[in-house]
Amino acid sequence: MKADILIRGGRVIDPSTGLDTLADVAVHDGLVAAVGRLEDVFAKETIDADGMLVAPGFMDLHCHLREPGSADETIESGTQAAAAGGFTAVCAMPNTTPPVDSPAMVEYITLKARSEANVRVLPIGTITKNRQGLELAELALMAEKGAVAFSDDGSPVADGEMMRRALEYSKIVRRPIIEHCEDLTLTNGGEANEGPVTTWLGLNPIPRASEECMVARNLVLAIRTKGRLHLAHLSTGLSISLFNWAKGYGANISAEVTPHHLALTDELLAGFETYAKVNPPLRGEEDRAAVALAAKNGLVDAIATDHAPWSDEKKKKEFKAASNGISGLETAIAMSWTALVIGLGMEPSDFIARFTTGPARVLGCAPPSLSEGSVADITLIDPKTVRAVEPKDFASWGKNSPAGGMELSGWPRATIIAGRAAMLDGVVRRWRI
Amino acid sequence: MAGLPYDLLSMEDLDRLQIEAVMARAAFYKRKVFAEKARMDVLAGKTVSTLFFEPSTRTRCSFELAAKYLGAEVLNVEISTSSAAKGEGLKDTGLTLQMMGVDLFVIRHDVSGAANLFASYVEPPVINGGDGMHEHPTQALLDLMRMLELMGTVEGKRIAIIGDIAHSRVAKSDCICLGKMGASVVICAPPTLMPENPEVLGAEATYDMDKALDGADVVMMLRLQLERQRAGLFPSVREYHRLYGLTPEKLEKARPGAHVMHPAPMNRGVEISNPAADGSQSQINQQVTCGVAVRMALMDMMIGEGC
Ligand SMILES: [Zn+2]
């Protein structure tokens, strides 16, 4: 048989079918042509996957590509970062300038991505017009243009009635309302997680209740409206418990956690390290462990990067004035692998599920799959090689990673989209979807 | 002689030996300047710049006189944070002054971590003159100096620090400094003005002022920013004074002859009553003199000839 790419001898794991076996994967004409012990394949390109994991393409539910309106990242640079980081599809948050709050803006992102993106871009629209929390945006018309979800991420929907209406409306657009849960009256100008670190550094504290109170409110609204709610970046043990509690009421809910909340703690803020300043803030060890456990045992559906690139102009300044966010696309898989598979003994198939079937379930779309005839979106992971994080080598324009120098394993080795390599052995290949 | 770190940004930067060396040098300068009326030239030809992003005439004067008594040139720069573009103001000002030949910076800023950030930008040594809610190491050293003058040692002494602990850089630096010197520190505040994890300060924590005062050798009162009331952290000045203000009656609960201190400026009638502030046990004026001596010692040890 003929193949564009032959992936030879890897451990093929496909959570969508439960497959976990040593096999070759042949890719041709953008589709998975065959999986198994393949002989007599005439391949244009062969990838030696001995010792590698071969998985369906990883999806990121939550990243900030910053376009339009920012000099900190573009759709082009952000999706190159995604390819470098092993992601075949990313959901782009709409808190841009102007925000993606209309069908025309959704279309703009789609068109821009078609000409400049290196991976699939799934646009998210805002919940409210101009992200102001005052009037609903045109959710159904944005959905028609391809918006996969709705979120005012970066700002919470403060008004309870507005949130209730959004959840009601989600039932006809059949897309999740993704909520950044934060009670700004409790955050009250806070800069970091309330605890020993804020006391020691003299930083304004953000109490954990700032997230948890809003998580509780939104879960109650989801229970009462039967709307479709997805909770972004849960970061405390109590938030996870509340989420689990609401499932008991049959709520139509899902949740994600980030690699940094499951792997890192606020101790990284020592010396006023603004690269570790993020919202929700890095928490203490107890919360980190709870978040990691929820990711491991599947209590939460997905791991999402919350990739938030910033130039040093916005980061290297007084802690109080520095922007929140971590450039995370290129460390997400390794940081999570190291914390969960190495640290907690998580099964590789469960790990892959958090980046494939999990996000697909959240979005209500067909899961990425390696079954024959599926679109050939594939992520290869090298589970062995230990390497230090080197932010200056990021494809992202944002070098703002607090993980610089950390020794991680589980690095992405190749990103294949529709049968073509967008990244191979760390080298991002320029191509158009 | 124990050398000092390149910058003094936090009391964490100094170990006990270094603190003792600063105390010895400060005692020497206090005698020279205030008893013998001597003026020195150990910093002749050097320029010290005080850079105040948060106004404080008292602290600026103390640093300025300390530098002048040692023969240095002094350049005072006051910048209102509202006019300074965040971040860039700090960096540009620092680099400009550095290129003009400043040998030592003193920085005061209303944002925590600003002194650390500033020190990362400029070449010359930096003394933190107070940054946000983070630290105020020279205040801790002058407080210690006065305590040593009065008691000879703080080893095993009980020091009560009472007031707005949560927002106080003085309390933090005092706790670190006194802890290193073997004192037993108790911090006292209402729950709304107590930090979340007071144990990291190495002190016993209580909400009960009587408990804090019990057996105290030194009672350190902290200034209460009145805007905390508007932020909902306490109901009224009247109630705060009743619960946490130092009066002669309250002072009787401390060890007889206990010393009363305050980093100043005081809110009289709020955290401290007039009789307590002006009584025979008050050390508040003497603290000011120690401030000049301690700052002289630090400047000499950081950029003087012998350093
Ligand atoms: Zn968010």
C-alpha cells in the first residue's frame, strides 16, 4: 500500500476505541489508512516511533491567541506554538481587542486561521456583548459561523441573572457556556493566592473563596436551568468538590484544569517572580494535589492550557502591575505528564483521554480517533526523554513561563494534522490547513 | 568584620553576625555624631540618591542626614507613582541616575517587590527604604538598636507587636530581625488585620491585646491607616482604640517598665493614646536618633572605604 506518512512501531493508544497496542499507523490522503503490523508500505515519510506513544490529535479547550489587537501573539505564532506543543486543534478565547462577540468576528477568526494557522483553530465567542456582562451576545448566529463555545474568559459574568439567562440560552445553541469563575469583590485587587506566600511577600491576597463562591453560584444555576456549563481552570480542592457535588444533581456540566495548577505551586512566586503570576493564581500544595488527583481520576473532563502569552513589557514590572498569565502551549503535555504519569502513576490512556475524548465531550463533537478512515490528526509523545524547559526557544512570542529550567518528560515528538506533519522532532513546519 | 550583602532588600538578607556588626557600627556612629558632634568623610566623593515613589519626609530626611554626616553628596528624587509610567518609571529613572554617577540607591515605593525589581535594573547597591507591604529592613534595625540600648540584648525578651499586621512591612521586618536575634515575638491584631498564615512570620499570634501585653518587655504599636476602616476592615476608630489602642491602663498589663515603641508617624488617639505616647516609658523619639545611626552604619558598610 501507499502512504504519505508511516508511523512505525509505536504504542498506539486511542481512548475513543480503547485501543492500546504496539502497531504501525499508515496515513494517506489526510486519513488514517491502516493500523496494525503493516508490511509492504511505500511511504513518502517514515517516522520511527519505537518507544513512542501514538495518540489521536490533542485538543486544547482554552488558549489565548491574542489576535486581533495585541502585539503579544498572533494566530500564526500561537498556532505554531500549538504545533510545537503537540496540539492539533486549539480553542481560541475571545477576549481580544475587539472581542469576538459577533458572527462577523467569528468569521474573521476563521478566515484568518485559514490563511495563517498551523493547527486547527476553533473559535470561542463571548457570552455578552463586548464582554461587559450586560447584554447577551448573538450566541446562535455566532454558532452558525462556527463558534464552538461561549466565554467571557478573563472576566467573570458578575451578574447572576445574566449568567442564568446565558445558561438558559445555551439549551438552544447546544454549545457550552465556559465560565471563568471569580467573585471580583472577594478578589478585591488581590495579586496572588492567599497564604504563606502573600504574607511573606506582602502581596494583596486572593482568597480561594473568590473562585469557590462563583463556582458554587454557577453550579446552582446550571442545576436549576439545566443549561450547559463548562467550568474553566478550576484551581482548588473545594472547587473540585463542588463540581462533583453538582454532578449528583444531574447537572449538564464539565470542567477543565490547567497543567500549571496541577503541577506548580505559589512557592514559585519567591523573589516576586512575575512569570508565575496567573489568574486563577497558583495555589498551595494541598490544592495542587487535589487538582492533580481530579485530573488523574477523571473527575474533571479535560486538561486545558490557558496559554496566555505576554511580552516582557507586560510581565517584567512591579508584581502588582504585571499581567496575569503563563505561556503554556509548549510545556502543557510534558508538565502534565511529569506530574500525573510520572508523579501519580496515571495510565497513559487516561492521560491521553484528558486531551482528546475529554475536550471533545466538552464541545459535543466527535472525538479525535485513530480508527481506520478517521481524519489523520495524530500526536506523538516521547515518554522517556527528560529535558529542561527552555522558554527562549518557544515558538510562541510569549516567553513567560515560570517552568524555565524545570526537568520534564513526556515531550511531544510530532504533531500530524490531516495527514501532514505540522511539527516533527521539535521542528515546526509551516503549512496551511 | 562581617561583610554585608550587595543590596539590602529584606531582613532575610542579613544573618545574625551581620546584624550584630551593623549594631556595633551604628553605636559607634551614634556616639560620634550625637555625643561628640563629629562629622565624617568616609563617603567623601560618593553620591547617595534617595528615590521616593511614596512620600515620607521623615524617612527621607533620616537617610539624607545619615549620608551627609558621612560626607556623601545626596540627591533626593521624589516621583509620584501616578505620574510614573508603571515599571518603565522605575527602570528609566534608575538607569538615568546610575549613568549620572550614583553610588548607592535608597528606594521607597508603595508596591511590594519594587525594591527587588529596582535592584535587578541598576548596578549600584540598593537599600530598601520600605516597599509596599513587603519589608522595611532599616526600620527593623533601628528598632533593634533601641531595644539593645535599653536592654543589652533581646535574647529571650518578649516583644509584642500590635496593630495592622496584615498590611505592615515594619511588622514583617521586625519579626524576621527579632527572630534572628533570639527574641520571642507576639503579634496581635483583629482577624481582619491579621495575615492569613501568621506562623510564617515566626511569631505567636493572638487577637487578644491583653494576652499580647502579658509579660511583654517591649510594646511596639503600629500605625493604623484610616482608609482600612473605609475598606471595611474595622468598624470605627472608637472601637479600634477600645480594643487595640495602647493606653496607660493597658500598658500596666505589660511587664513593669516595659518600653513603648512606634515606627511613627503616630495616629494619636487611634493606636496609641497621648499619655502612652508621651509617657516615661515611650522610646519613640529615641528611635528616630537610632534611625540615623543605623543608616549611617549601613551606608558605610555597603559603600565606604573599608567595605
Ligand atoms: Zn480565565
